[in-house]
Amino acid sequence: MHHYRQALLRMRQGDSDRDLAAARVMGRPKAAQWRRLATERGWLDVSLPLPDDEAIAAALGSPRKARTTISTLEAHRGRIAAWVEQSVSGTAIHAALKRQHGWAGSYSAVRRLVADIRSRLPPETTCRLDFEPGDAAQVDFGAGPMLIHPDGQPRRTWAFVMTLASSRHQYVEFVWDQTVATWLGCHRRAFEWFAGVPARVIIDNAKCAITRACAQDPTVQRAYAECAEGYGFKIDPCPPHDPQKKGVVESGVKYLKGNFLPLRTFRDLADLNAQARAWVLEEAGERCHGTTRRSPLALFALEAPLLKALPSQAPDLGSWHRVNVHRDCHVQFERVLYSAPFTLVGKTLWLRATDAAVALFEDYRHVATHPRGLKPGQRVSVREHLPPEAQAFFGRDRAWCATQAERIGASCAALIEQLLRDQVLERLRAAQGVLALLKPYGAARLEAACARALAHGSPHYRTVKTILATGADQRADVPAPTPEAYGRTRFTRPATELFAELIPHPQQDLLH
């Protein structure tokens, strides 16, 4: 209406259609039509007031609508509209129409109909979230470059990014995984980087932080809840499928990928993190931010005093895991075995792992604590956790056998030493069996039986047991009497007399 009023005003001032076209108010053909319509309505009479916008609009009539064509997919409009509401992509819709309905049209027809359906939907509205200094930080993971892992294989790295929502100052660390332990460690180092803690941390619904995503009642990972309690911040998870609630860090991750990673080379993970820290302080922190129009480091200088102070003692961060007690009285965590009391075999326990120790809990009752194993396949055991018979078996080792034998006597100690010294056969059980005879027969009889076995040159468990069972240890060793028939005979002489006649005397040699 503004252009028509301007053209009408200049016509009343005497401008021609050529003048209107030269002034770029209206083209000559259109100006001629507008002049005829204004003349018919008497609007060129300078004595009359200019018509209002409603009168001009009524005179012009409704605008001409562009001619529309009917899509070849009009029969499928309802079905395609339902797919669009489910956020199905156009290529997937095109493939489904070909596969399920035998449609042979082009993708362009699908794209045009999808655009028409979306244009008829009510527009989405949003609002920008503002944060006070020290109020919140937003956290997210982003894909990093491929590097050679210490195991020698190429592996994807992940960028942990924590951004203060007010100043936009960042903490960036590249890691190998997104486990709970890595998540907690990155939080600790981020708070130390900022030298303070924000009032709340806005996150998405990653499994390392949220075990059950829900817009109203999300379930927080037990270890992450302990971290929040130790540092004094609140966990603020975004509703599912709504990443815009943490758009600050989303933009930070995009800025990291677009401005730091391209055209750089990295030797290893340490070099990658060193370059990232320098980039944050020298480039990202000094730039003029597109939203705040200030540098993040300048705003961080104002926000830092408003962050919560770090605790005087850093919380002991640990990850919680559900483990089963196997029949060998051990649980397995990260390929390392840890013992648990034999009474808990078959039950499910909570395992809390830190960098230095592993603790086991039955519900909330503490069961055991072990030093953290370092090698896969390592077995960290406490003998008191085993059944009584197993404790007794493992307690009777070689040192125990030698000590017990010395208490019984010298003969017993000598027999046990010979058993354990065998170079071919492991005879620890035989030694344990010999010492087990102490209980039914006593120390005196066992010592005598061992002496008798040694005298006969048979240091075996079965020999000692037979001697005790038959009572041979209690009989005196008296030589058997020689019968009269075996007395001195006529032709028998001692060996000394036999060989005395054959040996010449020294004096006889001198005489001869």
C-alpha cells in the first residue's frame, strides 16, 4: 500500500508515468493502470483527501494467486505427512514409496511435496536462554581425530568440552572413551582448570551420567551423583531429544571442530591435548564471541569470582558397577578377579572402583576392599574369604609343614624334608598327610614312626601310617636269636684269620 500511496501522491503533484518509472516508484505499465483506476475513483483531485489503505486495497481487489499444480503423490499425502511428523528424511520416504507402494516417480516430486507439507505446519518458535555469571556450565562430547592407541591400533578420540554458559570460556580435553571413570576425571580436571565450580552442570542423557532418561524424573548415575555431592553442583539433564537446551556447548563443539582440528597434525594424545589447551587460551579465548561480542577470557575474569570454591580435599571419585560372585569366591571387573566372602557366592554385589582401590558392597553394607589390579587376569584374593576347608588347604604350605615337623621332632622334620625335596613328584599332600597323623596318634608316636621309617629307608606317608596302624612304633628293635644249628662249625673261620696267613710279615721279608 505504501508504493500505491506514493505513486498517487506524485500523480497529484503532476508527475508522469515516465517520472514514476525513473524514480523507481512504479513501472510505466503499472503506473498507467493505477492512473486510470485513480481517475475513475476521483483520487487525483487535489481538493479531496488521499484515500486510506483499506480503500486502496478494496479498489485493487484480492491479489492474484499463482497457479498451482497437483502433485503426482497427492494420493499419498496423508501417509507422507505422518512420516514428516516422525522426522523421516526425504530419501527414506522416497525409498519406502518405491519399496512398499511401487511408485516410480523421482525424488524431486517427494522433495516438493515434503516442502509443501512442512510449509503448512505451524512455525516452530524458540527463545534464547540467558545465564547469570557462575550459574551454569554445559557439557558435551564431540568426535575427535583418529590417532594410534597405545595398543598399536588406530582409534577414534573424543573431545570432552565444558563451556561456562555466561562467559563462554571452555575446557577441552581429548580422551579415548566415554566411560564413567573418564567422565568423572574430566569433570575434576575441568573444575581445576576454571579454579571453581558452577552452580549447575547442564548435560545430555549420556549413559555415563544418566541411567534412565526422562523429562521429569531422570535417574542419575550413582557415581555422578557422588561427584555432584562432593563438588557441590546440581545436575541439570536436558529433556530427551532436545539438545537446544545446551546450545552453548553445542556451538562450542562445532567451533572446535571447524577451527581447531582442520589443517593440524598430532603425534599422540598428549600432543593433541597440549595444542588444544594452547588454542583455547590463545585463540578461542581471545576471539570476539558472536553472541556476547566480548572475548570469553575477558568475561571469565568477571565470572571467576562468582564460581563456587573448590573443596579443600578433592572428592574420591569412583564408578559403581553390578558384579556377580562366582563359585570360586571372586568377582570380575575389567578382566581382574577380586575375592569376596564365600557366603555371598551366587549373589549380586555393588563394586565401587577408584584409581587405587576396589570396594565391594552388599546393598549398602561394606564387604571388602582390595587394591586395584593392574594386569588382565590378575587375581587379588584374601584367604579369609575362602571356605574353611580351602583356607586350611592353602594355609598348609611348605613353610607350615616344615615348622610343624620341627615342633614334633628331629625325625619327623627329616622325613618331611625328604618328602618336600623330591625332584620328580610334588609331595606336599604327602607331607600334609603325615602331619595330619599327629591328631589321632600324638607327637611321641608320630616321631617314633618317622624314625622307624627313616631307619628302613622308606620315607613315605603310607609307611608311616602303616607303622602307626600296626603299632610297630611301640615295639623295641631286638636282634633275632641265632639258632644252634648256625653256630661255629669246623670249616668256618673269620675273615681276619683267613687272610692273616696270606699277608707276609714285615720281619720275615727282612730275614729272607
